[in-house]
Amino acid sequence: VGDLVLQSIAQQMRAHLRACDYAGRLGGEEFAVLLPGTTAQEATAIGERLRHALEQSRIHAGDGTIFQVTMSIGVAPLQGDAQAILAQADAALYEAKNTGRNKVVLAQSADAAPEKTP
């Protein structure tokens, strides 16, 4: 069933991300999505669109069981080195998880940086 969930998430990403976006699995249940040419606020809106689509979808297991899954998302701007960006996104992700799950949280330092990301 875990593989079906991962496949469903990948399908939702393909359907709801733009052609210029890049998505990849970091490991386990964690994914990273690069959204070139977007502000932090635009990235948050894209994350919300993806989160809502996954929440509305249903995953049909081979035995007739139907699953619904949700997604927590941490958003961070592409500023600094990769390690710093991932740390910001991870902190925002854990804030989303610790404050109710199934939501999109913008990293704290991203609030003051509405510039476009490279």
C-alpha cells in the first residue's frame, strides 16, 4: 500500500505542478519540489493547491480498500546554500506537522523575502 501512496503523490505532483517545476523524493515520505521563478507567497499557493488535490483524492488498494492521505508542506525560498534551504523547509514542515498537519507553512525567514527565486 505504501507504494500505491507514493505513486498517487507522484501523479498529483505531475497533475498540479507546472512544467518548469522539479519534484523528487528525498527518502521515505519526504519530497522536495523546486519552483523556479516564484515568490515565497506563490510557492505557498502552489503547495496549497497540491495539498488540497491530494486531500481530495482517493487511493484504491487492490483488495477494495480505499485510502485518503494528507500532506504537510514546508516552504522555503532558494536563498543561501542547499543545506540552509533544506533546514528552513524542514523546520517549516515540522511546524506544519506539530500544529495540526495537512497544511502549508512558510519558513519564518521567508516572510521578509518576497523576491523571485532563481
